[in-house]
Amino acid sequence: MSSSNDDVQPGVPAVETAAMDAMVEIERADPREELAKTDHDTELGIAMAEDAKRVSRGDISAEAYWEKYDAAAEREFGDAYRETPNPSIQSTDQTIDAGTADSLSCTVGSIESVACEIDAASADEMDAATDGNRTRWGMVIDLQKCVGCDSCTVACKAENRTPPGVSYNVVMEEEHGEFPNVTRTNVPRPCMQCEEPPCVQVCPVSATYKMDNGVVNIDYDRCIGCRYCMIACPYGARYFDFGENYDDEVEGAGEITSPEYGVDRGKRQDGESPIGNVRKCSFCTHRLERGEEPACVETCVGDARNMGDLNDPDSDVAEMADSTRSFQLKESEGTDPNVYYLK
Amino acid sequence: MATDTTHFEFEPGFTDNRLRVVWYAALAVLLLIGGAAMILRITEGMTSTNLTSTTPWGAWVAFYIYFVGLSAGAFLVSTLANVFGVSGMHRVDRDALFAAIISMVVALMFVWVDLGRMDRMYFPFIWRQLTSALSWEVHAYVAYIAVLVTELYFSMRIDLARVAERGSGLRAGLSGLLTLGRRSTSEASRVTDRKWLTRAGIVGIPLAIFLVHGGTGILFAVSKARPYWNSGLFPVIFVVSAVLSGTALVMMLYVLRTKLFDDEPVDRDLLNRLAVLLAAFIVVDAALTGIEMLIAIASLHPHEVETWAVILFGEMSWSFWWFMVGMGWLFPLVMLSKREWRETPWLMVLAGLSVVIGIIAVRFNIVVPAQILPVMEGLPHGSYFPSLVEWATSIGMIAVGLLLYTIGAELLPLTPLDRGDH
């Protein structure tokens, strides 16, 4: 294959295939040098690698390959060789014939079966530690670092695609004192994800409930929109979705919705949930599930918002929540929020 | 029995046909307005209301608790005859029960319209929450309606059987169906009916007081986030104002039906008895509300004090002074103060109507003020007055109730055939 100068694409360098291969050769590590770095036999490694290339070219069979090297590999790697599953021996998709596979000293089983054993072992571990070690998501907001820029509110609206009148996060701005002795406090308010949530207590259809990870969930497919939870919430953190849209402000405003609580509902449509339901901050559960921080935490310009596992005593949030500066909103309500503030 | 010897004639309903036409025409207009508004409510969703996330409960919730209260009150009046055997009250017991059933139907319509997802109205019967007062309430309402229907059946069955036996036409046919096959008019069957009537009433009294209406009060009182509601006296006031409105309604219906349907002289003793009862309930209701207010203000809890300031001096204070205090308490108390006035039927209709309207303001002043002040400083203040759609749908649903009541009163022997004088 050769490329001619006629069909050169703009922005794509016109390089011959041979030249590219040469470039790869320059970058390729020298096998001898690499193998010399290990404790194992360099010559055996080189020989196995060369024969492996022959197997992939079809010059020799996989059976012949493993018969040739099985004894040598066992001598070289010992128990480690015997206990490591051989990729050629798969219970469902075995690449060498059964007779040869049986004759090999490496008989630990397929990669799949080993992987299953590892999963089962870690699941047992999780079960044993369910109550003690499960994640309890918590947020700590340092009021000394909050500048009141409201970017958390904006990030939240962008991430969760909330309609007009619904704002999972707001910044409550309070001014105290008289000029010139005035102070201003900015208190960002997401959902507190209370340990004892009054909203869960009053829902007549248990559409809102506490998840194992501490987040209070709303099942949009069950919520009947009676708004009793909004009456019960001492933090005003719940909002009713009246079905309004930003159509006048943005073209195609309802085209994309956020996969809240991990459920992708597609386009925003009249008469479809979450319209007619009560909504609130979910600590960006969908982001937490893919290992990301909530949008408000990620965007905070002063690094005032912190997210982490309150059940892990070594986590930053657990340490901050334990500090003398820490407090919760309306502690006397007995709701025990998982959102802490630092004075 | 008087009806055994005289020519049997059963024609309840308007004696004046012109009045009938005017009344149904007026209801038709109200139903049309309500129907149009309901279409807007369904197509536009909750944006057709003036509700917000700060004030999520409004007129529909206020009317819902109003009609639950009206029903509980009317039912309790009926038990004066059925359970406690107060003499002379049998004349009004069926009317009270029938009005109680219709009120519950209207109340449930208001709850239904208020749901963000009207299509999911049956969900509370599929999924429950033991700690939710609302979850319990929904079930209590169903049980309560069952008790009311049972009561009305045992109270009216013997007359239904008589009408089916001796009457003719639509009324006789309907009455025959409603006897559910028990067509005996013997004294023994009457005794059996009375026995079951009392039994159902005994189940119904605690159900109505503690679960249905007390429970509706509890629904509000458990909301610790709203200190104005979060008081032990609250459910008690709920029940008292319910009995107040129920008594007023029954008194009003008694006079109107006796005059316009039965064309008979009003029993002045009965009227006086109902009026005295009404006056007593007004005094208790006003006194308990006063106590509730004093405790709230004396607590110096900022949220409580400010909420009462909103009620007494705020934007909507006219509803408190003119409707709640004026029409609910003062005007009827004056009307009820002289025996001569208490025995004047049209004045008592006026007094009853005044209370029935005044208690609507009581319900609004329960629901709305607690949602005006934000739950936390820094959140937006609420401001609420029902939208045109909210008013018009409310009128429509009330008209449905009036229509159902009128049809029932035209077809059923709500007035005992023996005039309840046994």
C-alpha cells in the first residue's frame, strides 16, 4: 500500500506506511533490555515471544507452542505459573484442544472462573462490613471560603437541567448589622440528605426514601405530587416541577435531561415525570456512581464545598465534620443532616 | 302510622317547579364554568394555579379539609339521633348523613385535583408509609364513607321499602333497588335497622373524630417545620370547627328542605335546639382559637409570632377579620342570641350560611399563613391568592356536590315518612 500525494487530506501529514513502521521501530523497546530488568530468564522470554509471533502468524499451532514451553515455564515461574490461568484455556472459548490442555501443568481454570472467585470474595467482605463500612455520602461546606458567587447554583442547574422554579441548590445570602459594621454570610443550601428525613416520614406512597449510601431518593415513577414532603422539609429543599421550560431562553431546552438517580428519562415531555413530581438535590447520584464529585463541589471557585464518605474516619469530610467549627442547619429539628458547615 | 291510613303520596323535591328550573339552571352554569376550568387545569397542569414551591398548598387543600370537616360535623349531628337518642333529632338524621356522604365525595375530588399526577390517584392504595398521616388518612376516608353509607342505609331502608311497595315510577324502582332486597316494613325489621344503625354509629364516632377529621388535623400538626401547625391543640380545633360547620349546614338544610321540598311548617323546637347547639360550638371554637393564639404569641417563637402577625395584620388579614371572625363567629352569635330569632327560620338559614362561609376562611387561614414565611431566613417569602382556574374549578366541584345532593333529595325519602316523631 502506498499513499499518493493526490489524496492528501488537509491537516493530515503525508507519510509513507514504511516510514511509519520505521517510526514504530524507533519507539519500540529493545526486548533484551526490557527482559534484563526482570529476575527471569531473558533467553526463555525471547524464545517464547518469537514463537508466540509464529503462533499468531499461523506458522505453528498453539498446542505445539504450549507443549514446547510448559515444562520450561513451570521451571522458571514455579507456583506463580501453575496458579495463573492460561488465556489459551477457556472453559467457553478454549483455543487449544482438550487433550493438550489436560497435559499442561497450568490447570487453575479459566480466567472467567478466577474472576468470579475474586468477585465473590470481595462481595463477602462487603456484606460483612455492610453497616460499619458502607459509604455514607456527606458534604462539608466551609463558609469562610464561600464568596457567594452562586456558581454552585449555576453548575447545578446546568448539570441537572432543572426547569424554571426548580433549583436544587441556592445560596442564602444574609446581611447583618448596620453600616459601617456590616457582615455578610453566604449559606449554600443543597438537600441536607438527613439521616432522619421528615420528608420520607410523611410520603403517603413511600416514593421518597433513604438509600444505603445516605442519599434521599425520589422515585419519580411513584410520586403522586401531593407535595406533603415540601410542607415537611425544614430546609425548603424540595421543589415542585410545574412543567415550565426554558424554551424562550434556550433553543431545544428540554432535549437533554439529567439521568437523576441513574435513570435516563430521555427528552422532557409534557405530562411525563418528573413533571408534576417533587424534585430535589440528589448529591448528583449519577455523578457519584461514575466516580465524580457533584457538579457544585467540582465547580466551587473557593474550594468551599467538599464531598466524601462520612463513614470513613480518615476522609477529609469526616475530619472536617468532626472539627470544632462544624455545625448543621437547624440541629434542634433532630434531622441530623449529612451536610455540615464550617463556621 | 299516619302513612298507613292516608293516601300514599311520595313526591319529595321542589314543590315549586319554577324554583326547580331556576336552581338546576344555576347549577348548570356553575358546572359549565367549573368544567371549562377543569379542562384548563388538566391541559396546563399545575401552572394554571398560583401555587409555588414556597407555597405548595392552596385553595384546593383548604377546600379539601373544609369538606372533610363539613362531613365529620354533619355526621356527628346525625349521631345525636342515632346513637344518643336525643329526642326530635330523627327528623334531620338522614339529611345529615346524606350531606356527610356528599361532602366526602366533594372533599376527595379536591384532593384529586390537587395531585401533581392526577393519573396516580390510586397509588396510596398500592404503596403505603406507616409513618405518614396522609397514608393513614386515605384509608380512614374509605372506611368512613363505608360507615356513612351503612348508616344511611339502615336509617332509610324501611322508608325505601314502603316507597317501593306503595309508590310508583322512578322513585319506587330506585327505592326498591336501594333496599338491597330487604323489603320488610314490619316493626321487627325496624328494630333490627335501629340496632345496626346504632352499632355503625358507635364505630363511626371515633372514626370521624379521631381518624377522619382529627387525623386531618394531625396531618398538619405533625409538620414540625411549620411551627404554626405544630401544636397539640390544633387537631382539637379542627374537630370543633368541623362540628360547628356541620351543625350550621344541617340547620340550614333542614329549614330549606322543609320549606322548599316538603312545604311544611318548620319545627321551632328542633330549630331552637340546633341553634343553641350551634351557638355553643361557636363559643368553644372561638375560645380554643384564642387559646391557641395566646400560647403561640406567648412562646415568643419568632416563626409563630410572625405567622400570627401575617394572619392578623398581613395582606390577607381581611379574610381573618371579615370572614372568620365576622361571618364565622360574631354575626351568627348575634343572630343566635335571642330565642325569638332562633325560632325564625329565615334568620337561621342566614346564620347557618354565614357560619358555613366563615369556616371556609378558617380553613384558608389554617393552610396558607404557615407557608408565607420562608422555613429559613434567606429563602423567598410566599404570597398566595388562588388563580381564576383554582376558584372556578372549586366552584365547579362544589356545584357537583350541590347537584348530587339535590338529585338525592328529590328522589330519596330523606325526610322520614313518619316525620321522625316516633
